[in-house]
Amino acid sequence: VLQVNFILAQLAAVALSFVLRTRLQPLSGTEGSSKQHQQHRQQQRHKFALLSGLLLTYFCFGKQVLLALMLGAICYLLLLTIPPLAVHRITLVVCMSLLSAAHLYRQTMQQATFVIDITGPLMLMVQRITTVAFGLHDGRTKEPEKMTAMQRKNAITTTPSMLEYFSYLMSFHSILAGPFLMFCDYRDYINGDDDYTKAVVQCKSVEQAQQRLQDCAATRPSSQIPPLNPGTTAFKKLALGAVFGISTVCVASYYPVTLLTG
């Protein structure tokens, strides 16, 4: 049952992504939209991503979702109270300690059983939590010329709002099984400041934006050209995920964990 619920939740996440993309499009840079309207839409997108992620997590893990909220709340308090010089180290120690405790509990109480529990999402959250803490440390304590290109790109100069923070941690896109992405990339996506949205807004349509990129492809490295047709890639990833999902549900039951324990 747990495996089936997990697969259903992943499929629901795909459906929710279409809703976010078509019904809650970002307004950044569009004609006739005021800054107030743009900020309102950004909040709508954050709330949709967060609430959907919470519902999917609850559907899969029940009340264990409270552990994820507790981890996020504790580490957000650390961001607000710990000086930037030490926030990255203390946050790493705290969240890794809580994650280790969850794993030890699972090993002690659920020996020789295959259970999909909240430790999976917790591991993903730890990645994101430490990313925000290190980004905040870099953005507030280091000069740009002393940072690497990646550090400059992902530096965070102001503490994210609670809505931004929990939306990043528990977004339906990746709370169940990833993938991991940096906070600045997620914020740009929600706000409409990513390469895809900016290119489409500037050229009025995906087709025009694609043609414009093809015209300048001779002078720009292909790695710098934003992908403007993500549908093909998304469906390939979905098909690959379906293969692994079906394998987990149909094949894994024939090979219980007890085979490894003798």
C-alpha cells in the first residue's frame, strides 16, 4: 500500500505541475502587470507549491509530516537567531543530528522490513536547509570577489520569508523524491526570473523565443541557451520514473529485505 500511495502521489505531482504552469503563470516582466500584482502572483505560486507538497506528504506518510515541519521550523529559527558567521555550521550539525536520530529510530523499530517513511523527504530537506544556511553565510559575510562563481550565483543576502523557506523545503515538485535544486534557482522559477520565463516574456511566445535563440546560436555556446521546449524532457523523465515505479511495486515484493539478513 505504501508503495502504491507513493506512486500515486508522484503522478499527482505531475498533474499539479501542469496547474502551476498553466493557471498560475508568473507575471514578472509581462505587460500591464504592476509590481503589486507580480508579488501577489509570486505568493500564490509559493502557497500552491507548499500546500500541495504538504498534502502529498501527508497522503504518503500521515502524521509523520509533523517531523518534517518540526525540522524546518527549528532550522528556520536558527537562520533568524544565529549570526551569519556560524549559522551554516550550526544548522548543518542540528539538521544532521535530527536526521540521524530518525534513521536510528527506523533501524531500531523497523528492522528487516521495507518501509517508505518520512526519512526520505527528511534527507532531501536537509540538503535544502544546509544550502540556504551556506548561501546566507556567503551572502552576508563574504565579498563577491572572494567567492567562486557558484557561490556568487547562489549567495543569499536577505533571510527568506517563512513562506519562501517552507515552499522551497516542501514544494510538491521534489519533496517526495527530489531532485535537489538550489534556493536561488527555485526562487527565480517561482518569481518568473528564470531563463525560460524571461525568454518567453521578451518574445511573446515559445516559438518566437526559440527562433530568436536559433538565430544567435552561432555566437553563443549551446550550454548558455535556455531550453524552451521542456515538454519532451519532462515526458522522458516521467517515462523513466514510471519504469522504476512499476519495478518497485511489482518486482521488489518478490525480494524481501530478509534475503539480505539470512
